[in-house]
Amino acid sequence: MKVIKVESALKRLNKLNDEIRYADCFAEKQFISGLIAFRPAKNSKPKQINHADKDVVCHVIKGSGRLRINSKRIPLRPGIICHIPKGAPHDFAASEKGELVLFYSLIKT
């Protein structure tokens, strides 16, 4: 068993680039879960990614922004949970108001 305090974990996120920080919190054979934070980016060139063998489930825990998937833009705010099927190109972006923080799970399917 492992317990994570979100506020403490957010202080230890690894920088991926100027816009994205993340930390894996739980990892098992079939899934990885963690936190990812997106900072507002004025000159960002969003690049969609996909996970060929994993579904993604995300829970917005802080901030606001959007999810772009299949050419649709879905507004995000705390309390929203989204499922992204394996292979679906997607990206996230924070609103101009501040950081967007998600708890995510990548589930091997």
C-alpha cells in the first residue's frame, strides 16, 4: 500500500519542459498513475500524443483548461473525469488563469 499527499507531491514534480511537470505516483504491471501539471503557455505549439496500448483516465484536481481529442475541445475544471481510449490522439492545455493539475492513470489494455 502507498499513500500520496497531493500537495506534497506537487512540490516534487519533474520538469518535462517549460509547460509540463509530472510525477508517477503508483506503478504496477498493468498501470501507471501520477500527477501532471500544465502551466499556461502563450507561444505553445500543442502536440497531440497517443498511447498505442494504454487507455488514459484523468481526474482534474486543480485549475482549468481544456482537453483536445478527435478535433473536439472539452473544457476542464476540478471534479471532471475523462477517459481517453488507447490510440486516440490528444493533448491538454491550461487556461490563462493558472496551472491545470490532473491525476492520471495509464491502463494497459
